[in-house]
Amino acid sequence: MSGTFDHFVMFAEMRTGSNFLEANLNAIPGVTCHGEAFNPHFIGYPNREEILGMGMAARDADPAALIATIRDRTEGMGGFRYFHDHDPRVFDLVVDDPRCAKIVLTRNPVDSYVSWKIAQATGQWKLTDVRKRKDEPAAFDAAEFSAHLEALQAFQVRLMNALQRSGQTAFYVAYEDLQDLAVMNGLAAWLGVEGRLEELDQKLKRQNPAGLEEKVANFPEMEGALARLDRFNLSRTPNFEPRRGPAVPSYVAAAQAPLMYLPVRSGPEAEVRAWLAALDGGDEEALLTRLSQKELRQWKRRHAGHRSFTVIRHPVARAHAAFCERILATGEGSLAEIRRILRNRYKLPIPAEAPGPDWGAEAHRAAFLAFLDFVKANLAGQTALRIDPSWSTQAALIEGMGQFALPDMVVREEDMARWLPMLARSAGVKKAPEPAVPQDGAIVPLAAFYDDEVEARVQDVYQRDYMIFGYRRWRR
């Protein structure tokens, strides 16, 4: 194919109108969009097994091969949709290729969030017949929306910077532009194809045409939460300002004592929260959580002499905690979808349900070692799954904290009893108790199977944490 581009990628997110845009792209003669080609849970579309003869296993093993297949074997110009949580390896492959056209679809993040919540409640993700439309009010969750916005913002900033550095530009389409025939034909011209639309493909219907006040069950609560966000032009800009680092709602501040805890996932979070609450009388409900950056700044101003801290854990114990709490378990806090994928696609030797009393140390050890193999590949960007904070390096997490507030102290778990009371006293707390000693409550404790091979495997995965924090072998 001649011209500037020979394939394309549509950068979008859930509930931004990407299905409608794809339908109209596919209606343009000479253009084919192959759906969410790199969704880690399916290929192209739910219940599909391949794209142009290439299945999920081959795609995960070599994502570049599927991009080449779409580019070379599609009749006309081929492309696909890409969301921020799709295979992270694909991002650089397409952004670094000037022959790949970049289409960026954006929507007001409040509208996309509310639409997503309604779709979750009704189970209806597409609508082709308005007579079958389902209606259910959305329940706004401030912390969930904050995480939603953080993810969108971080991805849009990354995309914009990547295009700037490579001297490229993209074709930006707002949700409101999707009903404009001239814009769709302008997109076709930009792609360099000859085909044009005479009318829009209207098979897909807008599912929730009412105003936000009618669609959100707790609208006043949503108004209050959004009023705390210091953002502008949410609906029209391809990236969101100000640029922010980590999601601060995970930070925990004491209500009275001038101390703030910056948690590292899979660390001794429960024990540290309990200790922080004990400084003000022991009520964990009084701890300040899910705060915005503005609210945390206000807290800092009100608490002169404040201290912030984090607690890190030995990489062996932390990896084991992540495995037990997020993958092996099936209850609250577990990552059910990633667990399913690890079992089915990565052959992690764990049972379909939570292990029973017959789950022994030998089986546990084998599964943990297999999990470490996955984490090594995951941290190296060699898998289609996201790098979850539960097992990312502690060094990377603390670097992220520094974009908002560097911790005054990084405390090792084994030193909590000595350093946390000292930190509290330095902040003006006269009587500070010692924190509880974390207990290994796993179905198979780490001490029951730990050996030289386990230590060597963890050191291989977390070399950076061992080097930066000076860890030696794990000991009970």
C-alpha cells in the first residue's frame, strides 16, 4: 500500500465510543479494524480464537508477528484498538513505527466512568435495538473514579510524550465527533485511503442518553468528590493536567498525630495501619484514607513537623505474600482474572478454587517457584499482563512516591519495633507503642519450604531490590 501509513492503531478506552468508531472505520471501503487484538483476556473480540489465522498463544509469544499479520494480510489497510491495559509490549512497537497511523479517541472521563458502571450493573455492553435497552443507575465511587482517572491520565501523557519525542502526530477524535460524517471522512483522508462514507453506520445505539444527574444514583456525592479535583478541560484535551505521579488515595494519614504512611503493596500494611491508629486511640476508622493530593497538602499544612514513611519487606517474604494473597487465594483482595489466566495460559500449578487441607508444602513450593518465573518475565515486559503493584519492585514503587511526597523514612519490616516509635517521637508523639510483629498466616508458611533454590530464584527476580536496599538472605 502506498502513502504515509500502511496500518493503524486506535488508542481508546472502555466506554469511549470505540465500538462505534470501529464500525464506521469498517464501513469505509479499504479499511478493516480487527477489534481489541491485544486484550489479554481475548483476541479481537470475546469468543473469538484467532485473527487472520493467528491465535492467542502465538500472539502472546510474539506480538510483533500479529501486528505484521494485520499489516500485511488485511485486504486494504488493517488496524486494531488498543487500551491502556492491553499488552504493554505493543505500545512501543506501534508508537515507534511512523508507518502506523495513530488515532486517539477521547471522552469526558466522568461520562466514560458512569457508562462503565451502568454497563457493569446491567450487563449490557452494546445496544443495537433500543427496545432491548436495560436501565440501571450508576453508583459513583470516588476512590474507584480516582484510580480510573489516574490510569487514563498516565497513559495519555505517556502517549503524547512518545509521539513528541518521535516527531509524530495523531488524529484526535472526541466522543462528540463520532456523529459527524465529515470528521469520519476526514479520518479516511488522513489515513490515505480512497474510500468514503455516504452515511454513518448507525447499527450501534447510544445506550445512556440522559444527563448525569439522572444516571448517577448518588449524584450529590459525585459532585462533592469532583469538586475536590483540580482539573480543567477534562472532555477536550488528549491528556489531563496537572501531570501526576502515583495514585495518592492509598496513602494513610493519622487524624491527629503528624504521621503519614505510604504503603508498599504486599508489605505489613495491616500491622502498620493498626500502629498508626493506636497513636490516636486505636480506632482505624479514624485514619484518613482515599484523600486527593489537595487534601493531603492541606493535611501537611495543618500538621507542622509531620513525617511520612514507608515500610519495605524482604523480597522473599514479599513475593510469597503476593503469591498467597493475590494469586493462590480466591477471596477478597485476590486477582481473580489474572489468577485464571496464570492457570490456563501460563500453566501455574494451582487448583481452580482456593487450596484445601490437602494442599501441602511440596505443591505450594512448586507453585510459588512457577509464580516467580512468571514475575520475572512480567517485570521484564515479556508477558501480556500488567505489572501489578503487589509484585513490582519496591524500588520502583518508592520512586513513584517521590513524584508526590518523598518518605522521610524507609523502614525495614524487621526494624519496625525500633524505628517507628522513634519516628513518632521525632514528630512530637510522646507515647508511641511498638507495632505488632507480622505473622505468616499463609496456608503453607514460608519457613516450611524455604531453601537455597527459593532464595536464589527470588534474588534473580528482584536483583534491584536486593542491591538498593542491601538485603541478605531471608531469615525467619
